[in-house]
Amino acid sequence: IIIGSGVDQLLGILGQLFPPGCSVALEDPGYPEAAGALRRQGHVPLPIPLDEQGPQMEGLRASGAALLYITPSHQFPTGLSMPAGRRTALLHWAAEGERYLIEDDYDSEFRYASRPLPALQGMDGGQKVIYIGTFSRSLAPGLRAAYMALPRPLLERYEALRLRSGDTV
């Protein structure tokens, strides 16, 4: 688990684990700072329109993206909760090649009318999902602390590059 001073810092670190020019699909509409953080690392953000279940699969497949940044438990800014069928379809998409899902689970613990939704990372078994979370909403907005769980191959790249994070946390 990598600790950082916020999701944007962790996305910057994550961007260093992939070759420059990598295509990254993002939900449209979505969290605009994610596109900026990845763009600063030399990657190409590709907006993928949403339907009533999440990112449109046809657009994702046609994009040629190697990464997909998503907020499945509480889509930002629409509030959509991604159903299990679409989650499974995204896991299959990632398993088809050298692809990864970046799951930003920024406030999944705040479910008042139903049980918490399972994280894609847990459904995947830790192979193709990069899981990002934060303590900003649950502890204090000013506490800039976030975490990222990497699949083993990406953790090995992180360690080989001797990247650092969390110095300010």
C-alpha cells in the first residue's frame, strides 16, 4: 500500500509506472483533476461517455486505452452506483490484455440506504485493479491522506523505480 498526500499525488506516482503516451480512459463526465494528473505524466486522457450503468463498453473497447480511471461506487459527479454486471464487464476488459482499472473508491463507506458495494479490487483478487482511497471525507477534509493498493507487477515496478510518496503525510 502506497500512502500519499491525496489522490492527485498518487495518480502522479501511478503515471510514472507506465510508459509516456499511454492512453488512459476516463469517465465523461468525471473527476477532471484525474485527467490533469495523468496528463502531467505524459499520458493521453480519453473521455468515455457514461450510460446508465457506467462507462460505455463500446467506447472503451474502441478507445485502445491501457488504463481506465473509474469511480464505481459513487460516480463523480453523477452519483451513479455501477451495477455488478458492468463491474464484471470491466474486469473482463482489463483481463483481455495489459490493461488495468484504476478504482477511485473515494467515499464508498457512505451508504445510508443499502449495504456497501463490493470493490472491484476485491472482485478481481488483486490482479488488474489499482485501488485508491482517501481519508479526507471520513476523518477531515484538511487531512490530505490517501492510499493506493497496487497489483504485484506494478508494486515491483514502483519498488524498482525507487519512487517515494507520503513524505508530507
